[in-house]
Amino acid sequence: MKIGIDAGGTLIKVAYVEGGSRRFEKWASSEIDHLIEILNEGHAEDQIFLTGGKAEYMAEKLNRNDGISIEFDATYRGLKTLMAEQGIELDHFVYLNVGTGTSFHHASPQGQERVGGSGVGGGTLIGLSKLLVDIDDYEEIIRLAEKGNRDEIDLKVHHIYAGRPTPIPGDLTASNFGNVLSGNVSAMHPEDKLQAVIGLVAETVTAVGISLAEGFETNDMVFIGSTLLDNTVMKDIINRYAGLKGATAHIIHNGEYSGALGAIL
């Protein structure tokens, strides 16, 4: 068996490949030593390939490892494999890896290059959710956010124009959290606050992605990263925002495991 591990700041993503079968799993980074123990005891004969910020730490603790890849290169190899499997045939695009923060890349027939990054990402989502509603469980956050309505929290274009015709779609966000002081803060539900947090993250990274796509003369943006996992609210915002700007968003299934898979390849 071949095991690829992308050891990140918040999550450790693992890909198990044997013959024609493949499975993925994720661990909290706080459990890294427990994972190392399991690998040393139960996978002594398997090949283990590493990437990510905590790869060197794991390499020091594991009884064996079969190579460490540069994170950006491993992610791109895994991403291209997943895209091909999902019938997404692009050779010129920008891609956004929305993990704890967000890394921005340009892909061309010559390969990939990192073109920037942002501190806005999954860490922002979890941190603000904890501050605002005292919830830091990712699955609970996205479950509750699906029931929310951020219209009372975010200042939308239609709020500014107060029912009059708008030059751009009225439900576009003019200011994230900009409507808070105009409403009854005590009446704002946790679900609404959580949806607003996801909206802030989704719109911020998508806006940067759109600007990069325009700069590199492409309409295609590819999204991967653990912050997208089962996150229907975020995916809907990304797709709508991209569409309004004339761009196409491609959200890759299992994209958060690109690094782990690419470490093997």
C-alpha cells in the first residue's frame, strides 16, 4: 500500500492507495502524534509519502518515510489527477486552495506558479465563529449556517438603494457585516451570524480569484481545500459570485486531498 499524507496547520489529510482502490481520511493536526503511532505500528511495510507544513515533523517521528514533496507541487499533481477523473479538462486556469488560509495559483501548460495568498480561509471561519457564537466545530458551523439568513447582517446593494432600481444585482454584498448597526443585534440568530462568516470568507477569496483570472486572461477558477468540505453555503456563494462576474467556478470533489494524493504520484 502507498500512503500519502498532507500534514497541514489545521488538518492532516491522508490518501491510501492500493491496487485500483483509494480511500481518504482526515485528522485534526492536534492528533498528529496519535496518527504517527498508528502508522508506525500498523503500516510498517507500507510506503509513506509526505508533504505539507508538518511533513518534516512527521518524518522525524516515523519509522520510515519514502520521500517528502514540496507542498505546492504535490497539490498540483493531485489536483490534475482529480480534475482528469472528474472530466474537467483545463490547461489554463487559476486555482485557489482554501485551507486554513488561502493560497492562489496560476496553472498553464508549463505547470503551476504560486501568485499570492491570503490569511482569509478556514481558520477565519472557525475563529470568527468561535468569537461570535462560541462554536468551533466545523460540521456544526456549516449545518447551522444552512438555516441562516445573512441579509440582516451584511449590507446589500438593495439596502443602499432602498427599493429603487439598482445598477448591479441588489443581493450583491456592499459590505460584509455592514448592516449590523442598522438592525437589532440581540435578535440576530447564531445561524445568521455563521452564514455571514461563511459569506465573508467565500466572497473574499472569490473576489481575489476573479481578479487573478482576469489578469491571467482566463475565465476558469478551480477551488480546492478543506474549507469547502460539505460546505453548501460556501459553494453556492462561490458559484453565484463567479457567475455574476462572467467567470466559471469548478469545485473539485475531494479536492482537499490533492496534496495527499499528489505526494504519492
